[in-house]
Amino acid sequence: MKNSNETIKVTANQSKRTFTIRKYIDGKLFTKYRTLPMNQDEFDREEMNTENDWKQFLKSDDYYIV
């Protein structure tokens, strides 16, 4: 069985204080998520997230599928 290569790319929207999270499997877009709007402190904190932090974030309910 072949292991799939999963990557996550995140784009910040400064004016709306949201993030768009794109999940790729083997280089192809699999799903796109958007976070709920955040307050400024939370947004600033989340900007420092690593790929693993975002994977953990996707286990919460603070986003929706785009």
C-alpha cells in the first residue's frame, strides 16, 4: 500500500481576520477550509502556527468547508 503525502498550506486574510486552509494529498487539492473570524489577539497568535498546529486546529469546530 502506498503512503499518501499530505500537506497543508494556509493563507491569512488580515482584514477579515480569517485563515484559508488548503489540504493537499499527493500534490492535489483535497479540501479547503476557512476559519471563523477571530479577535486580533487570537489571529496574531494563530499566524505563528506550524503545519502540525493547523492539523490539530482542524480537529476543532472553529472552521467550515469552503
